Amino acid sequence: MISNRLQAIVDWIDGTVLADIGCDHGYVCIESILQNKVRKAYACDVAKGPLENASQTIQKYHLENQIECELMNGIDYLKEDVDIIVIAGMGASTIIDILTGKKLKPGMKLICSPHKDVESFRLFASQNGYKIIKEKVIYDEHFYSVIYLEYDGSSYTLSNSEYYYGLNVQRDDVFSQFIDEETKKWQRIYNSMPSDKRLKIEERLNAIDEIR
């Protein structure tokens, strides 16, 4: 029923009560219940349309007693019993907007999967108290990063390789393929640029060398 990326997210869910922010059809909530990852879930969205889709899917699986649909903006009015949050399927800037200025309980767990600008999300996390516990790269028509975090309120510094390619990242075949593709991509860009414009690309290529 769900994609490789969503299954990777579900695999890492390890709480009691889940809030899926931007729930689309509610698949993460449904699979989290069916796979006994949590006992209860909230399917949350800012728009009525996706929430109605989620409600219909939840009813199809007869999970109305375990999954509640919540019309809400981001994590505003997050329910008190939530102990793990999923935010996926949107760009890093949107996830950052959702989390900016919010006070979460220490120890709150999050699984985030920005579909673009993942570096800016890592930087935000490191500067705003979200400890990156682990990461992995998933291939699902494109490469995506799935990031597991815990809120503790403390900031830390990322190295260039961590900023670009992940902190505590799972090194497997998919990650190796991703790094190979990144090497080709950035080497091609580097070769096409005038020498006085290459500094930022060199930084990226040096990060790749560190990873290797």
C-alpha cells in the first residue's frame, strides 16, 4: 500500500502515540497501527481535502477507534499524548516553518523526510535543539533522506560532510549509489564552471571525499 520511503519512515516509528503532520491519505498512520508501531495516531493536515481522503482510507481499514483526523496548522495544538511526530512529503523550508518557534517536550521524537533542500533542514535542526540520532537514504524514483531526531534543546555544529550528506547516516548499498550519483553530478557541474566560480562546488566535492 505504501511507497519505499513511507515504509522506511514506518520502520523507524517507535512511540506510543503518533502525529503525522501533512498526512495525505493517512497511510503512515494506518501502517503504524497495522504494524503495531503505536497504539494510537493522529492524521493531521492544514487542508480539508487531504484530511477527507485520510478519513475515507481510515474507515476502509476500520481504524476509526485508533486514528483521529485533526484539521490543524503544522504542530499548533498538538495533542498532549503525542510522543512521536512524522513530517514528510514537503520541502525543508515548509518543515522548518512548521517547527520554528515551537516548544516541544524534551525527548519528543521526530522523523522528517524533506523532499528537497535537506541540508538546510539539517542546519536548522543543529541550531534549534533537534538532535539527529540517525539517517538513511531511500530510493523511491528519487533519492530521499529519512532523518530520525530527538528534541533536547541543545545546539551543535555539523561538519561539511554531515551538513551535506548526513549525521549518523546508515551506510548501505543505497547510500553508496547515492554518493556515486552525487559524485558524478557535482563533478560535471564543477567541470562546466569557470575556475573563479568553483569554490562552493569544491566544498561539496571535498565533503564527498570525506564520506568516501
